[in-house]
Amino acid sequence: MTMMTTESAVHDREKMVQFIENPSWPYWLVLEGDWGGQIYLTVPWSQVGPKARIEQLLEELDKKAWDCNRGEGASFRLYSPEAALAQFVSEGNELDELTEIEFRSGVPGGMGGGELHDHLWTHGEFDSPAWIVKIREYLDIQNGS
């Protein structure tokens, strides 16, 4: 990891931290493998705790699901249906009711994509009680979400 030390980079980092702590739209954390071919989980960003170990969790999930890829193609990101819709429209696409429902209900991806709920959602491969406990611990999720 490269650390930027210029004043503008520090300012940009401060703006990014402020955005992440106070987003204007709701965001979900998305963990995926196989270059987006499998969405491992989605969870509202607001439920991810301050001691979350996102990269370590991603490594565990990816090792189970796609060990053959040796970590290649695994990623995590923040996803907002509102931001995705805004980009879709800004690219000159027409928005109809069905398209809006598709954007708001899930994250596109292989193997069925990922669902967006007000709680943790996991792909069927990771929905056992043992995996749910492990995922909740890694993400520092509190209060039964």
C-alpha cells in the first residue's frame, strides 16, 4: 500500500473519510469473487463496525469459494443504488420502472448477483450459522443485523 503525504492527498483523504462516515445516499459493502462472478455478501455500510477486518474476511471467503483463483479477482466495494441510477441516467439511458426496481433490489453479478436488504445478506454458499457468526465477527456487526 502506498501512502500519499502531500497536503492535497491528505485533504482528499479527509473528504473521503467524511463521505464514508456521512454519505448522502445509503451504501452497502459488497464482497465479491471471481471478478464479480459471485457476490459473497452485501451489508449496509452503516452496520459495519469500526473494528471490521474486511480484507481478511474477503480472503477467507475467496479461499473457500474460488481457491483456484489464488486471490485473483476478489474485491470489495461500496455500492449505492441511487449513485448507480444517477450514473445510468447521466450516460443518456432512459429510466423505466423495471430498471429502477432492478437497481434498487440488488447488486449485479454472476451466480444470481447479490440482494440488498437492511441487514446482512450472504450468498447461499456462506449462509450456514457458522459462516454467519464468522462474517459478523469479521465485520464487527452488532445488534442482530
